[in-house]
Amino acid sequence: MEPPAMDRIATRLSAVEGLYFPSSTFLGASAPPPRRRSALLDLLARDAPLFLERYGPALSPDELAAFDALSPDYEVDWYLRRLRAAAAGAPRPAWQVRNRRRAYLDRLVREGEYFSEEAMREREPYLHHEYLGRFQDPLGRAMARPGERWSETLMRRAEEAVIVEKIRGEQIRRGVDPSEWVGGGAEEVMQEEEEEEEEEEEEEEGMKEKETEVHKASATEVVANGDASRDSNNAGGSLAGTFKQTLSSEEMQDQLEQFTYVMQEKFLSGEDTEHMDYSQIDNDEMLDDHWSKEANYDAEEKYFEED
């Protein structure tokens, strides 16, 4: 490649905001353009295929044409064909798409939110119910939690009602017997708890005349909870819905792992379009670095094992 062409490419790229530089170069967005230009020129002269792999998508058609002088090199030719096909709208190879999604999935797992049980339940309520929810006591989700404000409890219960309605709707669509529907009778229990909380707040505000009603409401709640407890042990009880048995902690952990695996496979296959922008993930070449690090780690492990 002609030196003037190399200089033009390096100079333009050095001014591009957010351009990627490996951590080993100790360069970044704060590095001055002359240092960035020098690093780009060095890489271009030393390893043109790596330069194309790393910065090819940022090059214009005219800048790519400058690499034609190096096209007898197999790697350079491969990258040029790949970059031009991508610019023409050709689909990315399936293996590359899956690798990038897998790398992004690993990032989501490390962050710990997207694949938490509660987050997965919000995205797939019925699937969660089949793997876990039908073995969990639904009353636990309606109870006020320690340190939780009353407004937060009300908000959480409203969100829970939406999720239960989605599960029940899917059960109806699948023709599940009504005796198996989730959440049967739970609304009445939540209403009784809300009334009790309101009475307790009135008591704290000094409304002494309500003490009798509060005690009566508490007694009613005890009776209601006693009835709920009996119903939850009854396979046909409406209060607990499909809560018929309790699994051991080990069995529940196994169910959670199975559910998580299914949810991760759904993500990899592109079924999370409502929650994820797959075009951004599939076109993010920075995700390829994940597999370079994995390969280096595997090579180091193999070296020490053989040593």
C-alpha cells in the first residue's frame, strides 16, 4: 500500500470518536490524535489483516480500495470480501452472530440482572410458572416485606396482579382445567391485607376510636390466614391455585437452572426482540474480543497443563 494512502487512513481514523484501541496500547478516547495516529500507522504497517479486522467497518469504500494492492495476501483478501459483502447488506455468518450473542449473554450474566429469576419471570411469566411458580407459595408474593413502604407494597402487588393475569390467560389459551389456574382467590387475601394496613396506619395517626375495628380486622385476618393455610394444603383449593407440593431446595435449584438455560437459549436464538436490539449486538465487532480472550486463556491453561 502506498504510504500516502496509509497516512490518510490513519489520520482520519485518529479523529474518530469512540474508536477502539486494545487495553495493551494504553490508548483511549483521552489520548491525543497524534498518538492515536502513530498507533494506527504502526498496526497498518505491521499487520494489515488485523487492521482490517479491527477497523475495517469504519473505512470508506475508497479507503478499502487502497488495500487492493495487498489483496494477493489471503487474509487481506478474505477481510476485503467480507467487509464489502457487509456493506452491500449480505447477512453475517450464523456462527459469528451466535458467538457475538454468546459474548453479550456472558456480559449479561456477569451483571446479574437480566437473567435473575424475577427479571426472567417478568419476561416469561407462564414459563416461570411451569418450572418454578407452581412449586412456590403464591401468598409469599402478596405479603408486605420488611422495610418496604406501603406505597411500594401496593405497586408490587399491582405488578404481581398483571403477571398472574398473564399466566392465567396463557392457561386459558392452552385449555388448562380451571381448578389448576394460578392465583385463584388470592385477590381477596390481598384486599384483606390492604384493609389491615390501612387500619394500622390510622392507629399510628392517633385514631384511637379505631382500635376495636383494628382488633376485629386482625382477628378476621388470622381466621382468613388459617383458611388459606388449609386451602394451600388442599390440592383443589382455590386460594393457592396450582401450589400443590413443595420441592426440596436442591430440586428447586435444579428447576431454576433448567429455566435459566431455556431463557438463555431463547436469547441466543433471537426471541428476545421485545427486550433486546439484536442488530446492535450482531454488528458489534468489539464482542469478538471476548473470544480472543477465551482463546488466549485456553492456550495458557493448556501450556501450564503440559508443562
